[in-house]
Amino acid sequence: MIYIDRIEVVNMLAPYAVFDIVRNYTADYDKTLIFNKIHHELNQFCSAHTLQEVYIELFDQIDENLKQALQKDLNIMAPGLTIQAVRVTKPKIPEAIRRNFELMEAEKTKLLIAAQKQKVVEKEAETERKKAVIEAEKIAQVAKIRFQQKVMEKETEKRISEIEDAAFLAREKAKADAEYYAAHKYATSNKHKLTPEYLELKKYQAIASNSKIYFGSNIPSMFVDSSCALKYSDVRTGREGSLPSKEALEPSGESLIQNKENTG
């Protein structure tokens, strides 16, 4: 099923081995040791692999594989004979099989292209996903920073309000303490100041500043107390001879003289 048009083998014989190899294998030693074995080694390789491997997948390895197989036998049978290179042409297969392989290669190529496209799409999707994740993390970090900033602002406002409230309370307390102290001092001062004698003095000063003066035996009791009435009675008795009589002052027996002071 597989046909190979040409197989080229390049070999080199070391000078020290010429005599022994020619004596043992004649001057056509390469035909016996190399070319007659190529068909066998090639059959061994093809039998160990599928048609697809020989024709497509492992074709590039046939040359090296054949070279190693030939050299292995030469090292035993003809030391000094070295394989330099092996070149194998592209195998020929039946047309129907070739077309199938071409279709398979085309489908394989399409599959590879699709796989590459899928990888590209997946890569792009992964890139977009990473971008979205990065953007979301960025937005979340910005929101977190803004939230922390607002929290700090609220805490600062709270502390400022607490400080202002404390200052206001301190001022009000100081003010209340001052007022209490002033009232207490004023009350203490009044307690020492408002003695019975001082109150008596203020009462007479108030009577003296009155714009009306009453004369007669019936003086309203709101202006004088019992001691003052007694003194007033003594004064009135001592001066009775010089005062006008009741009848001369008023027919009812009591005279009232009003003296109005000019308050202007």
C-alpha cells in the first residue's frame, strides 16, 4: 500500500577497516551491509506504526530511525563503516486513501484553526473577565475609600459636636456657678446688712420721703409703731398750748394740713 520511490544512504569507510571489510564482504560491501537491509528495517518501522503515522505524523522521523537501525548492525558486523545520512522520499499511497488523508488533514487543519480561535476567544473572554474584575475591584475600593471618608467625616463632626457641647456645658456651668456665687454673696451680704436697726432706719427714711404729713390725734398706725406713738403723744402734750385749737382748725375736732412737695 505504501510505495517509496527512492532511499538514499550516504556512508563512509574508515581507511583502517578497508582491508577487512573488502575481504569479508567484497568491494560491494555497501550492498550487502546496507542496501539489502534497508527494506527489512523499513518494514520493521512501518509494521510498528499506522498508515497515518508513517505517511503524516512520523514521516519526519523515518530518516533518523533508519539511520540508527543500520548503524547498530554495522557496529557489530563491520566496524569502521559509518552511516552519514539517510534520505527517504515521500511515500506514495493509493489515490482514494490519499484523498481521505487530505480530507482528514483539511478537517484537522479546520479543527486546529477552530481550536486556535476558541483559545483566542477564551483568551479574550479571560482578558475581559480580568478587566471586569479589576474594574469591579477598583470601584469597590473607591466605594470603600469614600465610605471610610464619610465615616471619618461623621466621626469628626461627632467629636466637634461633643467638644462644642462640652464647651457650652462648661460655659453654662461656669455662668450658673457665678450667678449662684453672686446670689449667695448677695444673700450673705443682705443677711449681715438687713439688721432690725437698719430696717427701722429705712422705714423712717421712707416715711420722711413721703410728700404728705398728717397732724392730729388719730395718726394712721401704718406709719408709726407703739413707741413712736408714745413719743409723739408726749411731744404733742408739751406743745399743746402753742398749737391752734381744734375748733379753730376744723369744726369736726381734727385738722388736716397737707403740704405738697414739688418733686420736679
